[in-house]
Amino acid sequence: MWFNEPERWQIRGRSLSLFVTPRSDYWRISHYGFTVDDAPFYYATYGGEFEAKVKVAGEYRARFDQAGLMIRIDAENYLKAGIEYVDGRFNLSVVVTHRTSDWSVIPLREAVPFVWIKAVRRLDAVEVFYSFDDEEYTLMRNAWLQDHVPVQVGLMAACPDGEGFSATFEEFQVRHLPDRRREEWLRKNTE
């Protein structure tokens, strides 16, 4: 399902390609003093604990061009993570929003053709990882996210300053994880 459907997009096999809507983003209040909630987001709703991952590539050109995963409760509570182009450099980027947004980055030494982003939701936290080979993952952020609330999980791209760019998402998957609390309760009550 789309939130802010872009004008041009296509699904082929396990790949979603789109032209990112110009002058679109997700950000709330802090540092810049404005709120925007208008970038393309292709998602499904999930509950419980899960792992989501995707391979992301883009033809980033303008400052703040970005693409990656998003986990969203509503316009005031979300996490977006991926690759972001800032001042001529590529960065691994995570924005966490709980009424106001914050931003963390890991600068990359050089451009990369793609990156894998993985998010693992357990209880009231989401761990965000990146990989360049889908085998070795490195933690880039651990963020709080309200527990016991279904969330929208999917693919996000934004172009706050530019005229749009092409982004591609491949091999997107969401895998439910065993509920550790239920397993512990069963173990304690069946002994």
C-alpha cells in the first residue's frame, strides 16, 4: 500500500523502482523548524516482533537524497534508515522521530552501488543494521519504539532539496520472530 504514492513506479519480480517525488521528506520540527510528511512510502502493517531487510540503490544527486527502510506508527512516531547523500558524500543515516526528529549518520569513504538495511524489532526497541554483502551486518542504531502497537513497515525514499531521482529496492522481506515473552511464559508454566 502507498502513502504518498509517487507519479512513476514499477514492481518487477522482487524489485520496486520509483522516481522519488521532488521536494519531499519526513522530518518533524527539530533543528530546521519545519515539519514535512510527504515522501513516497510503500508499506504493509505488521505486529509483534520481526526482522525487515532490503537492498537499496539510488542515483543520488541533490543534498539529502535518501532511500531505505521505514517503520512508522504515525506522523509523530517513526524511524527511517538507509543511505543519504549530504554535501557530496554518502552517509548511512537513521532518523528517529518521537514528536521531534533526530538524525545520526555514519559517513562512507566512497560511493557504494547499494547497501543492505536491516531492522529488528524486539519488545520496545528497534535495532538498525547495515551491510554491503547481506552477510556481515553492523549495528548503526538502537532506538526506542512503542511496544504492542502495529507498525507500517516498508520502503521510503525522499528528495527534500532536489528535482527527484531514481531509487531501487530489491529483495525486501519481513520475517516474524518468535515471541520471547510467550516462549518464556510457556516454559515457566509447563515445567
